[in-house]
Amino acid sequence: MSSALTEKPYAEELPTTGAAGMILNGRYLPPPEDKDGKLWVRTSALVQASPEDLYTIWRNVERAPAWQEQITRVVKTGERTSHWVMETDGKTIEWDSEILADEPGKRIAWRSTGGDSDNAGEVIFEEASGGRGTMVTVLQEFRMGKLASAWETFVGRNPKQAVIENLRHFKALAEAGEIPRTQGQPHGDRGLIGKTKASTYGEKIPTPPGSN
């Protein structure tokens, strides 16, 4: 886990400190190459809330189903441990997770410790300049192996895209107290390109409820 989190993602001009990116001349170094069953994703969002408030929301793991796609239940099993359940189409994936680093208002790092998902990650909360809110940066690693295609078939979305969407949901929930949704709204025929995009990006994945 610790070695995984020293190999850092995308070259974007965002925060200048923090553990979610190795930074050179004010820019993130490129992410590690996806290989040997490892998938990497790093994404950031500017959220209009304080680092302390955002940390509190994220740290409350049992509230994760409110903003993380297809997570139906999270149960705390200890001060730093929890059990996660993901469900879709009558299928279930379960795993245990532990928090490795817990810095209130600044950073949380975690890893799975057993079950159907092998993942690790961290989130950084960094106050933006000029009182413009908080830059939230998420780095996550998935060790997929031969399960990669099975996972994508199961969840209907590439794990990288799921991380990006979950941060968008987190931002909406933190700023507005709810997550906007488009499911069920009428629209015309999207054509071949629109349907391809919907399939590629998993647009049929239900939007999290925004509340427990």
C-alpha cells in the first residue's frame, strides 16, 4: 500500500502539496502504467466546503452508500475497519477495509484486507487559494488481474470512471445536500453515438440516493 501510494497520477496543475501526487514544478507527474493487473486513477474536484467538513463526510464510512455508486451497505467493524457490500442485478461483492492514515481535515488512506475486491486509495483535502473552497484529490489503485473484465461486466462501469463519478456525487452532496439525477427523465433517441457513450460510461448505473 505505502509503495503504491508513492507512484502518483495525472499531470494537472492543482494542489501543490499533499500525498496524492508526486509533484514536480507545480505539476503532477504522470500516473503509473496500467499493467500486471493494476489499474490506477487519480481525479480532483474543487468543492465549496471546508476541508474539515469534507473530511467528516468522507470519514463517516457508513454514509458512503449515499454517494458511492452501487455500494449498498458499509458497517464499521472497528475504529479503523469496516465491511463493504456492493450489489447490482442480484449479484454481490463484499470486502473488508482498513484505514491506514487518518489526518483530520487533511487526509485519509485505506486498503482492502480481504474479500472480493483488492483495492487501495487515499483522499486529500486541501484548502484552495483565495477562500475558494477545498481541492479534493483522490488516488485509487485496483488490483484486477484476470477479474478485470468480469468486474466491468458486473458493475457496468470501468472502475476508473466509477471513481470519477463518485467524486462528482460527493461534491454535489457536500455542496447542495443532494445528488441530481437524470434517470427516468424523458429524452429523444440519442442515436448510435449516444447509445455507445451510454454503454461505455455506464450511464445506466443508478445514481446514489444522496442520503442513507
